[in-house]
Amino acid sequence: MAVATPSAGIVLAAAAGTRFGVPKALARAADGTPWVQLAAEKLLTGGCSQVTVVLGASAIEARELVPTDPRISTVTEPHWTDGLGTSLRAGMRQLEASAPPSVCAAVITLVDFPGLPVAVVRRLLNAVASTTLRQAAFSGRSTMPVVVGRQHWPEFTGTLHGESAGQSYLGGHEVQQVEVGDLWSGHDVHAY
């Protein structure tokens, strides 16, 4: 399935992973592949033309795990302890500064989803437009990934702070729920 228009991705990988035991940006799959690499590559394969990985806890070590690819960049949020919204704001600002005008939407995901299938990204990005607001739904449960059309970026970014990761903005707008439960469970990884 072809993605209709250029999009960019954001991987949120800044948290300390307290319940997990280590920052998830340092986590690896059973075959040794870093989760940050899996997330970035899945967004690229799914249709994103560029990806920004937001780092925080153990950023120096985590940056070494991000693939060396001109389509992948990193940004470190020094105030990552303030919450997910603060880290997402850093990613959105980086995207606003670096995305060419042809990029019409951002797909946002968590590093916590090492099992995220490329097919989920493709379904979410199918025929996106600058006015698009989409959220993955797994058997009716809404979660990440989320797609935010470029038209929404400035106002959406303005709502991001602390633990507020855009829920208030999404709640105040018509968000298309895209059912992807047939492709994956949608569960993040909390612990070993």
C-alpha cells in the first residue's frame, strides 16, 4: 500500500524507564537490535521521509544506538523529567524547524512499542493530509501512534507541557480513530 503524501516521524525515547529498570532508549530486542533503531526504521519503512528521535535519560549512550542515516535525527530534551508532553514538544519543534514544506503530517510513536508492525504505520498514513488527525485504535482502545497533520502543528505543540502529551488538543478536535487491532495488540512494554 503506497502512502499518498510525505510524512515525518517522531519517536519518543526520553523517559527513565523506572518500571522497566533502564531507560527504554537503551533497550534491545532479543536479537540485539536497539529499540530506538526498530522504531525509527519502522516509521521510515511505513512511509515517513524523516524521523526525529527524542532522547533524555542516558541520552549520550542512547544516541550511539540511533542508526546513522541522513533521514534520522536526534534531539535531546534537557527537561525530560517534566513529562511526556515536554519531550513531545521538543520533537515537534525540531520537526517544525526541519521538515520541508512537502511534509504534510507527523506520526508520533513511543520507543515502548518494539513490536509495532510497519503495517500499522502504513494504515495510519494512508492518504493523510495537512488537516488529518488520526489515532490508532486497538480493539476500540485509543493509543499511540498518532498522526497530526501539519495544519495542526503550531496549536498542537502549544498544548504540550509536563505530562500533557496533546490529549487536550486531540480531545477538542475530531480525531479519526483508525482500527488496527487486526494487525497488532497495541501494548507497550512496561517490564522485563
